[in-house]
Amino acid sequence: MSQQALHGGNDVTANTSAQAVEPIDPESVYTVLICDLVGLRFGPDGRPDPNEVRAHIEAKGGRFHAAALGDKAGLERGRVHFFYQPELSAREELIEAAGDGRYDAVIAAATFLPAETVFPLAGVRIGAGTGNMGSLSWGGGSGEGGTAVLMNTPGINSRATAQMVMKAILKVLPDLPVGELHDRVARGAFDTGRELRDFPTEKLEGKTIALIGYGNIGREVAKLARAFGMRVVIHARPRHREWIEAEGFVYAADLADAADGANVLSIHVGLGKQDAQSGRYANAGLVGADVLSRLNRGAVLVNYDRGELVDVAALAHALDVGQVRHAAIDADLFSNASTGSLSGPMLPYLALVERHGGRLELLPHAAADTDHPSRVAGARQAVDQIFDVILRKRVVNAKGTVPPGYVSMGASTPPGIGPVTASDLLKLTADQYSALADICEQQAGLWRGLSDAQPAAQSKIVAEKGEQLVRLIDSFCLLAEKLNLRGPYQ
């Protein structure tokens, strides 16, 4: 069985903090559509405020328009113009707004861009993956023969999404009926000595969570699950095995084997390539009956990646027979502004609500997109990536093969997210190298002393130096974490 798992990037060239005005050919005009919210806090007008991103664009010499593009000929030359249209969502609206190529580039987050939308230069998806970037404009391995550059901002919302995954799990595990107990205690209708024994709970500690994918989000979920004492099994591409095991997780080469006996299954892979004729994605229905049947009875399913990854009919059966006790799904749901008709990958799950509503938690692709700092950081990075493509022909976080004429500058992720890279090691200062060396040398001396000593002498060394040794271990781990040196190497 061939599966696709996301993988993280390294911090190579991101220019997210740049504020210098970007020099542009004084006769050129570039237009960029922003079709998602870039600020999630409310401003004085009671609407989500985009001003943090507006300020970033204007500091770089760009122009921000809270309107659609009208007459391009009337735009100020020598500028990159960003047109903020976060209300666009329906397929027909997007084709009407961007089907004629009037926008050179696009920045999107959750909005699905139909194949008929045209962006001659570039597109950036705020967040991981690009499954919603359906335009046929893109070139390279993730496109359909177009010439535009496709990029994303991996890692920006990884921690926010991972925390929401854990929140979904914690709603049902441990299985203590907190609401019922609160009500009874508040009414003074509970006796701890006589009645507490009637409410045993299952803790997360010792339970198994199976993660599909070893990308930025999957790895952050793995770290959180381990903090709760869970056994973490990860299915990913074979090339990730060494680092998965080095981090103390269990590697499963086969997806169904990863699910075997798991109490929780959490999915963190992309949709894969879309078939040009059928429109079906390579990973659609990835989690089907063969996988769900291998879970521990009464398991929890979390799909906070793409709705299409789960075979909904198989999930319905698993809920019917109790194989899955609770399913948390986060996927796009769109409503046609004219007809009210619904579309999007969440649509098939709505058929489960009448029968299994109490065991479902359905979110409208909100798990990551409700985090304001992440959305702003991702939008700023997307703006920088657009400028890099337009002005320098440089591509950061490319998806697929970079089209001819452009130079790939590698990947960029926030500090501590994704693999450790050569850049992370080379940017350390001499003092930081020295501090790491000093801790290692002191540790090595104590470990060597214990290795060479007889048992009686070992007891004496531990009595005298045990506390120092443990402090050195903690110091090294904390310093490595602070310097972003924990994780797989790329």
C-alpha cells in the first residue's frame, strides 16, 4: 500500500521580518488577490481586522486595497497591489473574480480555488498542504502543466492544530462525565466516599495513538501525546523511519498495522496528486474499512487535515458497530450565496449527523484557522514569498517542481517546527557552541567514570555527583530545545 506523508522544511531564506521597501521596476504593476481572512481579531468596526498584514505590505512598498480589482490601468505603477476579498468562497464567485487572469498571484488559506481560476505568476497557501489550491495555473509536480509557482507556509499553524487535536481527544478521553459530576456537586448531590467508585475513568497514559504522517503537525501531535504518557505509533514514508525511532516513537511501515490496537487514530497527510480526468485525489479514502477495523474497539478518530482522506461509508459502519466511539472531523463546508446549496469535503459527513450526532464533532476547517497569531504570521510570510517570486524569481516552500526560470531557496518553518538543518547548526554563535561542548564534556567525564568504576565505586560517584549529572542532562536538553536542535535532520 502506497501512502503519502507530509514532511517538514528547514529555515533557509524566509524574509518574514523584512521591512525595507522593495525596489520594483517603476513601470511595472502586479496584482495579488487575498481571498481569506488575514486577521482574526475584531477591529472597531466589528469585523476581523487585517491591519497587521496591511502594515506589513505597505512597509515593503506594496499597496493594500480593501476592494476588488477594477481598472488595472489606473493602478499606481512600480507597486505590488494586494486586493483583500475575504468574502469570496463559492466556486462561481471565484471563477468570476479570477477566471480571466486579472490577478497575477493569489494568497489563500481555506478557500478552495477552482481549476478555472487563473494566476499567471504564483499562489501561496497559508498553512501546510495545498489541496485547496485547485487552479490549473501551477507548474511542476503539484500542477497540471501550468507555469505559475505554487507555495505554502508549512509549520505556521502546526502547534495550533496539534493543540486542537489534543482538545478533541480530551473531550472523550479520559471518559469522566465532567458535566454530570459538576451538576451534581453544584447541587450538593454527591457523596465522594460512597459514590466516587461509580465513576472509574480511563486515562490517556498507556493508551496508543496512531498518527498517519510525520509532517510538522503530526510531529507536534506526537510530542503532545507523549507528554500525556501515550504510546505513539507513526506511519510515514520509509525514509522517515530512522528519525521517528530516534525520537522515541514507533514506526509502522503499513497503514493498517499502525492502526492495529490503537485507541486513537489521527490523520496528518495531504490529499496527494489530483487525477486530471476523475478529479480524485491520490489519498482520497485513505482511511477505510481495512484501517478502521484494526483499531481498538471504541477508538477515537480525529481527521483535522482533509475531509476526503476518510471513507465516510466505512466510518458510518464503524460508528454503527461501536468500532469508533467518537469522530472529530475538520473540513471545508461552502454555501452558494445565491442558492444556499452546500458543497465541500464536509458535505458527506452531514449524512451521519442524524444517526450519530452525539458521537460526532464537525468543524468547518477551523482547527488551525482560528488562531490569530498563526494566521497573521502565515499571511506575512506569504506576502514575502510573493515579493520574492515577483522581484527575485526566488521560491521558498515550493510545492512540486519549481518551474523553469525560478530558483528554489529551500523551505522555511518557524523556530522549533520541522527538521533540524545545516542552517540551524551554522547560525549558532561561538558562545553557544562552547556552552554545548562544555555540558557534553562534563557529562562525558561523569559517564566515563561510572563506566570504568566497580559497583561500590559507582555508588559513591552517584552519591556525590548524581545531582550534578541529572542537572547536566536537563541543561543540555533545554539548551538544545532553545536552539531548535531537537528533531530529525534534513
